[in-house]
Amino acid sequence: MTHLTSGSREITVGELAERSGVAASALRFYEREGLITSRRTTGNQRRYSRETLRRVAFIRTSQRLGIPLATIREVLGLLPDDRTPTREDWARISACWRADLDTRIRTLQRLRDNLTDCIGCGCLSLDRCALSNPYDELASHGPGPRRLIED
């Protein structure tokens, strides 16, 4: 296991991969997508700042919450480039999608609460099925399973 010394200001892609638990190929993808940055040595090797570990952790956690990479990139763009982000910086950018996460939580709770009926009914209760939409009656409300996504 690689241990980063406190004097080391930069880490290699291998060290970042090992410390973050993210494959080097994913790190290179994150870089191509503008989520993280590196500098190149004279030998064209990537070097990342130690703060990149926090960014990668933030990216992975955000992905697990279902937040699209484009949205993650936008929010990471709000972090300062001239200094290490503070706790307040991270709190500020995390708040950017609080409303979206609250909506996702409500949707997941509604799905969880209705899932037993849906699986257990065998479609014998179409009059109360959240997925049934005879004759596309809900089309005027927008795309998707409207009964599951509307409040």
C-alpha cells in the first residue's frame, strides 16, 4: 500500500488510483471530462496535486447519488483554483443540488412504498397501479411514469 509523505506535494496517477480506489483509466477519463487536472512532467507523466484526492472522493460520492457527470463538472467549477478548497467551499457546492437530492429521495421513498403492491399485485389491481397508464391518459402531464414522479 502506498503511503503519501506529508512533504510530497504531487502524486502519480498510480498513487492517486491506489489511494482513491478508482482505476487509473477512470482517472484519465475524469481528466478528459474536465473533472480533475494534472500537470505533465518533462517525461509526459501525469502529476496530480494532493487535493485531487478530495475531488475524486467528491466525484465518486456524487456519482453514487446518481448525479450526472456534467452537473458534477459544473459544481466543481465553482471551487477555487488558487488555493486548497476549505470545508466551507465543499459545503457551498454540495448545497447546489440539495433540492434535487430531496426530490430524488421523495421519489425513491414513493417507489419503495409502492413497490410491494406493484410486485405483489400481479397486475390484478390496475386501477391503483402506479405504472399502468391505459390509453396513455397521462401523456398530457409529460413523459415517463407520471404517477411515480409527480408529487
